[in-house]
Amino acid sequence: MAGMDGRRPSIYPTLLYADAKAAIRQLTEAFGFAELSVYEGEDGSVLHAELVQGNGAVMLGSKGRGGLFDEAMKGAGPCGVYIVVDDVDAHHQRAVEHGADILMPPTDQDYGSRDYMARDAEGNIWSFGTYAPETAG
């Protein structure tokens, strides 16, 4: 997995879920992510998972497994994540077919993007669109 300049991405949204296994299913089935790695604890909790989409990735795990990050995230609000996709309408259709909670259907924006917005099963907001910010190398 390489970034736009041939390096790995440098930003990884990191999320904790009450049911991380269900989140992984939804993100892969409805939103088209692919599992890169999933590490489970002896109790079946997800200690760490990495899911990829294009040249980016998100990391996630189960809530309540202890540790500094888990403690810091207690009471935190939902997260919003933006993912660049090539075909917004096809991506949206896939999400709909898998029962995703669509907050905004594919919409052409004034700034030239076409995007849609969905909420995952635990309240995080996912936006998928064609806008890709220019980044310095």
C-alpha cells in the first residue's frame, strides 16, 4: 500500500467499536474496505485491525479492552472520515445493498466533488467522494 508519492499514507483514522467484528463486516461489505490485518485477543475482542481503501487505511479495535488509548476514547464522540473513491454512485449502491444508513445520497457539490454520506452502526460518519485534496510531496 503506497501513498500518492510512493510512500505509505501518513494519516490513519483510528476508531474503537463496541462490536468491532460487526464494524469490520460493515466496512468491508457495505463500504468496500479490504482487511489488511485483524488481531484478536483470547476473549475474541479485536485488539487491532487495519482495513484498506485505495491508498489509505483505517485502524480499529474493540472498546473496553484496556490500555491508554481505550481509556482516552471513553466518552469520545463519533468520528467523521472522508474516503476518496472513483465511482461514487457504484460505491453508494453497494452501501445501500448492504443496509448502510445513508444520510445524503450522491450529490454534486459546488466545489466539483460528487459525494455521499453514511453513518456506521455505532454512529461514525463516513463520507465518500471524488474530491482528493492536493498534498505537498
